[in-house]
Amino acid sequence: MRRGARPAGGFTLLEILIVLLLVGVTVGVAVLRLGRDGDRLAMEEARQLAGLLRALGQEAATGGRSLALELLPEEGGYRFLALEEGGWRVMEDDPLWRPRRLPEPLKLDYRLPPPPPGAEARPLVVALPDGGMTAQFEILIQGKGGGYRVYWDPRRGPVSEALPPAAP
């Protein structure tokens, strides 16, 4: 090696370890943040659905017709229906009532009372013209870390709340 010449280029072991440490911390923070964002997303979707159900009830009462929310868990979403002479029709004309799909990784599930004998077995939450709504419904929106439920409270209408954590 000549005098005054610099040694061959490269990184020292210490420099490489510092970079790996920084990358590890950054990835760890990102993973934790994404997990919390999934829970926040479930909360936002549940609140939005409760608000839409509230608006659906008001629309049914002011319009004097039965409207419904149809749950589509296999498709990961839901849509709104209006009862007309020929049966239920999908409400696609108004952007407020457009069909919706939950973003990944959210999942949709529900608990509804069984339909009356002879009635069509569809997962519907019905808003009636008199202001009433299908009682005892529970819609579950679940993310990776937890979930939220939307249910009917006779005093407050549609409500969203966090699901209790699963038992270990």
C-alpha cells in the first residue's frame, strides 16, 4: 500500500450493525402501527355502518316505505334495498345507498333472528315506515386484532361498540 493512499472502500462491521439496528427498529414500528390501523379501520367502518343504518331508518320513515340493509359476508360487504311491488330492489341510484365492500383485512359476520315461516331467508335488517327496525340484530366487523359490533338499542337506535377481547 502506498503512503497516503486510502484503504479499499467498504463498510466497517460497526457501521453495518448500526444500519441493521435502524432497519429493525423501523420495521418493528411499522408492523405495530399497521396492527393498530386495522383496529381503527374496523372502528371507522362500524361507526359508518351505524350512521348509515340511522339514516336508513329516517329515510324509511320520511319516505313511507320499507328499506333494508342486506348483508353479504361472502363478498365482504353489504348493500341497501327498497321494497317495491315486485319485491326487494337494490338501491344503486343514490351514492349514499351504493353497495359497499369492507377493505382488507376486515371481515363481516352477523347474528339475526330467524325469518318468519314462509319468508325469504336473506340476511336483512329492515327499516320500517313507522320508524321501527329489525330488533335484535348484531353485525360484526372484525379486523386482525379485534373487532366492533353494530346492534340495535331501542333508546339510541343503531350503536357501534368494540367487541370484548377474545379469551386466550
